[in-house]
Amino acid sequence: MPKVTKAHLEARRQQILDAAFACFSSAGFYQTTMQDICTKAQLSPGAVYRYFAGKEEIVEAMVEQSREQSASLIEEAKGHGSTLQVLTNLADAFFSLLDQPAALATIRLQIELWEESLHNPHVMELLRRDFDSVRQTITEIVTRGQKEGDINPSLDPNAVARVLISFFDGLLVQKAMDREVDVWEYVAVVKAIGAGLLWQHDPVELETRNEEPGPGSGSADRPGGSRGCPPNSCPVNEGQGMTADRPHAWRASPPQVVCRVDRIK
């Protein structure tokens, strides 16, 4: 009898995972049976159970593949340029996953697993480990940026990582509801927010303009009569960028963000 190679075993395992992916994303995790997966994979139950004892083991393998893919994307981006460039590279890499022909099926599966995790502690633990792996690595990038003087040190790096991840997860949900959402228009706004380029004027100045004058306020206290930043003294006006004592992420003006304008319609 010819010896079964490792490559053959891996190919058969991937065949089952691909079949399960198709079933989960189209019919849902709960509704899919192991027999459905066997039929889709065109394999006997015995062949499938040789690799996986049930749906949860299949999900575990899928989550592990996702973790490895995320780790690879992050590792590729980590060693290139400044903190802002690293985060920009990560945005391009991760958001491009939502701009591929097979993205809708991936999005549907992710949301299916989120839903299942609310009722299935094992699936919840799998997804949490996957999330924590990405969060911890991004937290390390943010912490490094704080030590290098790029990111406001008063911000909690773990919270920054969670917010950055939420940009991706938020678009994933929107794409599930509306496949016409333009990924790269969305990414351009994310980058503008991250680089402090969302506001046409200094947001602190805009806020103070709307405040009612109180004791000690007004033209008597502020040069030029402005209730916001004094003329020509705001960091934005002076070209000094953002500082640690202001509510912005970047301590200094970040380099101009290079958006994927070639990908923006």
C-alpha cells in the first residue's frame, strides 16, 4: 500500500476546512451538520472524523489559521518605518482582506461565530484568544511608539489597541449589511482620524468657541479677544502639531499619511 504523505494529509484537512467554511458562511454554524460538511467535501463521515471530532474542532482550526494570518500581517508591517507608517501598513494589510472577492463569505462566517460565541463558551474562548493575540501585539506597537515619543504617553496603550481593532470590526459589520461600502474611502477616514487630519480647525478651539463666557473669560483674558486658542498660538496654527498635554493621540505632527488613493474610487 502506498504511503500517505504529509502533504496529502494536509490537503485533505484543508479540503474539510474549506467545505466547513462554505457551509458555515451560507447556512450558519448552528444549522450546519457534520453530514453537511461531509457532503460538501465529498468525503465519507469516517474520512472527516479522522481529522475532526466535530464542528468545534473545525472552528478551532479555522481560528488558528486566522491567528496565523494576522500574526504574519503584523510581523510584516512591524519592521518598516515609524510608528505611523507601521500602523498605516497594518491598515492597508488588514482592510484589504475586506476588499477581496471572497470577503463576503469571510464576513458572514465571522459574524456567525460571534453570534455562536454568545451561547457557546468554547467558541467564545477561541475567539477571545484570537482577539487577545492581535490586541497584545498592537499594544506592543503602541507602547513602542510612546517610548519613541510618537504617541501621547497619557493614553492607555491597551485602550488604543482596542480602538484600532474596532475600526476593522466596525467595517466588517457594515460590509455584512451593505456590500457596497467602499473599503478604501473608509480607510482614508480612519487614517485621517489617526493622523489628526479629520478636523479642519483645532477641535479644542472649536469646542471653546461654543462655550458661554464665564468669570475670567473673554477678551480680557485671551489675546485678540478669542475664546478659543489665542491667534497664532494653537499648535495647529503654528505647525507644531499635537502635544502630550492636548487630547490628541500624536505628540508631534505625524508625517503626511499616504492613503491608498489608487484604491479609492
